[in-house]
Amino acid sequence: MTLAITTEPPGLRLAFTGRLDAAAAAADWAEATRRARSGQALHLDLTGLETLDMTGAVLLLRLENLAGRAQWTVPPGPMQALLDRTRQALSGPRPPAGPPPLPWLAWFGQLAWNAGGAALDRLAFLGEAAVSALALLRHPRRLRLAEVLRHLDEAGLRAFPLCVLLGLLLGMILAFQSSVPMRRFGAESFIPNLVGISLLRELGPLMAAVILAGRTGSAFAAEIGTMTVNEEVDALRVMGIDPMAWLVLPRVLAALAVMPVLALLMDLAGLIGMGVVMGSLGYPPASVIAALERALVAKDLIGGLFKATVFGLAIGLIGCRAGLAAGRGPRAVGDAATSAVVGGIVAMVLLDGIFATLFYRLGL
Amino acid sequence: MAEPVVQVRGLKAAFGDRTVFENVTFDVKPGEVFVILGGSGCGKSTLLKHLIGLYEPAAGQALVLGQDIHALQGDARQALLRRIGVMWQSGALFGSQSLAENVMVPLEQHTDLPFEARALVARAKLGLVGLSDAAARLPAEISGGMAKRAGIARAMALDPPILFLDEPSAGLDPITSAGLDALIVQLARDLGTTFVVVTHELQSILAIGDRCIMLDKEAKGMIAEGDPRALRDHSDNPTVRAFFRREVMA
């Protein structure tokens, strides 16, 4: 397309020739609108145009709009109809304006109000889950055992290889990293003590919980979130079926049951990884085992597994809650999964801090 | 006589050993509303997906705007895809973007128009389908009928000479459905756009269709071609008659 701009008293003549489509409009948009803004009268001459599409028509109408008014020369044929149709389409009602921005104090107030509401929702969810669990104790047949087994398989068995791999690597890394400073003090033989206690009391349960939050918590949220978006959860409610008993409890029970096993597996794999490194440093397996026997007591393991069980409960509940609270639209499921993982990890670290304080106070 | 915008010759669709249809041959003329109709499972949407290049034909050829989309690669294929618009059965709008932003996506990706121009073109397209006041809303905030109209607006973003619509009336109430039919006829008349519409909604077929073909699951292919009103009134084929008269086949 060619655009020729010439002076034609009392203003400008813009003569278009060839095709005026999206590509041509893009090429001439800046120059044409700049000239139209000059305040001079416009004469839009389309006699040389062979083809005009709607994007071209939008450009021409924009020029007219910027100039205030324009004189048109349109060849006979469908162009006038297209211009009229486009003018009509552009003159439709504008979207209603959004609400005005809140003053900062009101904004903080609303933020606090929303946070309070969200905290109450979480509390209500916990209460509902507790009531459903108690009801299940009275009617244990209502528990969907097949569903519990499915989640045990998905959250547990299928996570075993990952747990073993991460545990092995974790044990090896801890042993290697601690060997350098401990060698300086001639305390290399105490590496099993350090790694053993760290793994059993802290890192084993913590890493297993990270795996559960990342793999299973997000899967719970995505699955239940999809059901929420598809109104399957509403369908359950209308059928008189409690979504807590149907969807939440089987998953939470599975997460609760699987977490100590994952933590134990992580502990064992970590100790083996540490043993491999100790072997490479010249310590035979028997001396490593003897050091571990001297350093570790049953409460280290039991405390760690207890923590892991509580982490499992928290991650299961948070994942299911994120799914049930999913909004509408395609982003809802992704948001629910993100919320489950972030919430699960934050809750795990908070709980770990509480346990650390508690165990310290109790001398455990 | 103008060259057909779609030419299908001996097209066969198959998934593994299962043949959906074969020997499908027809032309679509410029500016007409062409309907692909038939009962559920006869392969209407499969045929549409062959025409727009999503499925490879097992045999035969489908030319759109004179080109075989399956034979094209790279830029040539992109250039052809820019000249066709598709409205999906569900609307397939991008959920995180407003309706105006949805319409602007093809303009942003395939043209050098500045933002002001893209916003105005999106406004014009949404105005064309009667959604000017919903431009700022998200797809989750609109009804099914509005989503379909927004889908048409997005399909028309680049002013394609041909639009493919998959089940535009499915799941809509009669009034919304009639409004959508009127819109298709109006756009075909005012803009000269060719429409290829997949549907099994009888009233829509009769309201919008200039010509049609009918696919049949049992016959695994085309069993009728022509003016839908003529087929309704004069077809010798019992399946076609039963379809148009809503009769149960013996």
C-alpha cells in the first residue's frame, strides 16, 4: 500500500492506494496518526484502494476521530459498507469502569480483614476435618479403603526411589562437607555421630516432608481442585455425601501413614550414603556401625518419626484444603497446587521450629 | 467463476485400523456458509481438524485457499494459518487474559501494529460480535454464549478470508443460539467471509447454511451434499430424511 500525504487547502489530503490491511496499517499507523493529530482538516481519499479490511478501516476511522472530522472519498462498492460496519462496531458501549483505588488505610484494613477471613476459613476446615474423622470412628465402614490404598501407593511406594536417591546423596554430602572441618580437629571418626543425629532428628523427616509436599500435596490440590472447578464437589454435597469423608480423609490418612515410612527410608539411605563416604576415607563399615550405636538412641529415631507423622498430617490437610478452596477458571488448579506446596513447606518449617523448642524444653 | 476456498478430494481419516470416514470430496465457494453436519461420532470435528491441519489425512487431499496445509512447512505453513480463523467448541479463550487481550494475541504475534491500533482493532472485533462492554472481563466471568462470540472475535482478529466454527450452537439456549446464527449470516454478508461450520443443530443448519455435506457413521463417509432445505424436503436417502425430520431410524 502507498500513502501519499499532500497539502490540500484547507488541510491535508491522505490518498491510499493498493491494499490497506493489517500489514499496511502497521507500516503507516504512526505517520498517519501523527499528521491527523496536527489539527488540520483531513481529506481521506480511498479511490486508489484495491482492498480494505477491517484493520484498515479501524485506521481510517481513527484518523477521522483524531482530526475531529474528515471529508471522505470512497469508491463505489463494498468499502462504504465495511466502514459503516466498523464504525458501528467501534461505537458500542465501553466496559464499565472498575472501582476506584482504595485509600491506603482502607487497603490495609481490607488486607487484614481478608487475612483474618482466610485464617477463620482454615480453622473451620480443620474443625470440619476433625468432626468428619470422629464420625468415621463411629462408622468405620464409611472409610473408602480402596481410595486410601490408592493414595498409599501414589504417595508412598512411588516416592520410594526418589527418597532413596535423595537420602543417599544427602548422607554423602553431609559426610563430605563435615569431613573437612572435622579433620582439622582430628575428629573425623565422629562424622557418623554428626550425620546420624542430623539425619534421624532433623534432615530425614524434613527432606521426606519436602518430597511429600512437592509430589503429593500438589497432586491432592490439583486433583481436588479440578473436581471443584468441574462442580464434582458440589455434586457430592448435593448427593448428601460429605466431601471431607469422601475426598479429604482418605488422602490425609494416606499421607499420615506414609510419612514415617518415607522418613525412615530417607534416614537409612542417608546413613548408607554416609557409610560409603566413610569407607572412602578409610573407615571400615564395622567401625561406622559401632560409632552409630554409641551415638544414637531410640528417642532420636522415635522423635524424628513422630515429627514426620505430624508433617504428613499437615501436608495432607493443606493440600486437600487448597483443592477445595480452588476458584473458577483454568488458573484455579495451578494456583491451588502452588498454594499446597508453599503452604506445606511453610507449615513444615513452622512445625519443625515448634518441635525443636518443645524437645529442647523436655530434654529429649 | 471464483476458485473454491476449500477443495477436498477423496479424504480419508483413520486412527490406526479404525476408519472414521473415507472418499470425502467437496468444494467450498468464497463467501458462502458451508455446513458439515451429521450425527454424533460421524467425524464432523475430525474432518474440521483435517482441514485446519491438526490431523494428517490417511489418504486424499484437502486444499485451503489453494494450498495443502499438510504439505507446507515453516513460514509457508504459518502464512497460511494466519489466513484462517478457528472458533473452538468451548471458545478456547485464554483464561488469564481479558476478552480484549484474547483478541489482541494474534495481532501482537503476527502484525507490527502499535498497542493503540491493536486495542482499537480488538474493540472493533468485540463490537462486531456485540461484546463491547465485556472487553475487560475474563473468560471465567462470561456465559457460554458470550465465550463463543468472543471466540469468533478472536478468530476474526487478523481478518481471515475463511472462518472454521466447531459446534457454535452446542450447549446454548435457543435464543442465544439464534443470535449466534444471525451473527454468522451477518458477518458472511457484510464482510464477505467464508464460513465452514460443524454442527448437528437442525435449526442452525437451516438458518445459516448455503450448502452442506452430511457425514454418516455407518456409511463412514458423505451421504449427501447440497442446499440443506432441499435435502430436508427432497432427499431420497432415509438417513438424511430421518436426520432432518428428527425421526428414529427403524
